[in-house]
Amino acid sequence: KLEELLQKVPRSQKIREFLADVYTRGMKPEKAVENLKEIIRISNSNADLVVKKLKEILKTYPVHPEATILLAETLSAQKNYTVRQVPLPRSLR
């Protein structure tokens, strides 16, 4: 039903957000990422929402390439660069 509704209102962020959730829970992360990518394309002001949803996808699918790439692109567009510090092993201290 949501997909039919999306056909009538293709630029609806809310419908795409719901679809992304449904696809994530339905083990279809590719389709979830497609909808999140469209949300960003429609408006960059939705970047925080998309980052949150992508992180949820990556909790379940930690090496999902499309989700990882879109997350990196979205964070980069926000100029949100963070460096993760990894502690040195004892042998190197």
C-alpha cells in the first residue's frame, strides 16, 4: 500500500521514511537505502534523519556497501568528519 501511495506522491519524505523502516525490518536493506537516497535527493535538510536511519541499518547489516557509502557521502556533505581513535595494543605502548 505504501508503494502505491508513493506512486501518487513520489516526493513524500514521510512515505519514503516509512518504507525505509519497513524494508529494514523486512530484511531488504537495498530498498531501504534506495528510499533514503531519494530522501536526500529531495532535500539535503533531511540529512540528520538519513544518517540516523543508515546507522540503524548498519547495526543489522554492518558491512552493507550501499548503506556505508551513502552514510559516508551524507556525513561528508554535512562536513561531519570524525576520526575514530583506536587504543594501541599493550605491546606497542
